[in-house]
Amino acid sequence: MPTNKPDLLYTSTSTRINDRWFIKDNQLHEIVDNFSADTKFRNFDDNYTHNKMDNALYQQCFLQVVTETVFNYPMSCFSEKTAKPLLNKRPFVMVGPPGSLANLKSIGFKTFSDFWSEDYDTIADPELRIMAIVDIIEWVCAQSVTDLQSLCVRMKDVLNYNFTYYVNEFEISQLIKLEQACIENLKPRYD
């Protein structure tokens, strides 16, 4: 099929990731070939605050793939991207630097190691780390809706804990830390 699209969608020679996402379906080829970079998408209202957040989109999916700000970096950081599944009571995998889940646990949150392997968080090689994350996503996608509903019920304690901890403790403690940092930064100016 002649096309001006990059070979990575049609061959499996670029990286191991492409081997996993090789497009074999002719209808998918047609969609990719006819997709315009100018296509406009309706964006959903996202206010970044749990009390105003429209969570209807989150209620339609099982797993949140959190693509944090950095991936191949020596240290992790958290943003609103990580807060969203916590506040919407959804399981997640983190596409971030190694140690991201460990850092999240160290500040009081729970993750999903009882339900799938989170060994990806310890993998330093970025290609191997992303492949381990893809394995989890593929496993989730292979489950039936009934199985995912059952899994979500079994995760209820972790999901509720993360939400409650975020709203009742973490958010407040972060505001207090920010307030203290602001006071410390202003002291030299007024001493």
C-alpha cells in the first residue's frame, strides 16, 4: 500500500514497540492514511479540581495511563496527571521515570501491586520499562468487561483510600508546605 506516512505504522523494523502495535487491519490503514493533522477534537471540560471535575469520562474507562511530564529522567515528579485517577477513583499505571510508584507510596498513596506486577517501576532502561507497561495495558485490554468490573470492586479499598487520603490529608499538607515555603522566601525581604 503506497503511503506518505512513516514506516513505523506499517513495518516492524523501527523498534520493539512497533512489533507489538503492528497494524494488520486494512480499515485501520485507511483511517491512519486519511487522518488529517488539522482535525479538530472537542475537548472536555477539565478544571483540575476534584470538586468541579467532570468525571463522566473517567467513569467510562477502567485504567488510566498516566503519562507524567517526564519519562527518561533521573527523578520523578507528580502533576495533575497523577491526581486525576486518584480523585476519580480509578486504577492507573504510570509512564514516568523509574521509582515513580515508589515515590508515590513514600508520600502515603497506595498502588496496584496486588492486582498486576509493578516491577516496571524498577526498570532503568526506558524501552524495557515502556514494554513492561504495555504488557499491563494489553493484559487489561484482554479482560472482559465483567472481569474488569469485578477487579474494580476488589480494588475498592485502594481506590477509596487514595481519594480520601488526597482530599483529607495530602492536599492540605501540600498547601501548608507551600505556605511555609512562601513565608520563608519572604522573611529575608522583611527582616
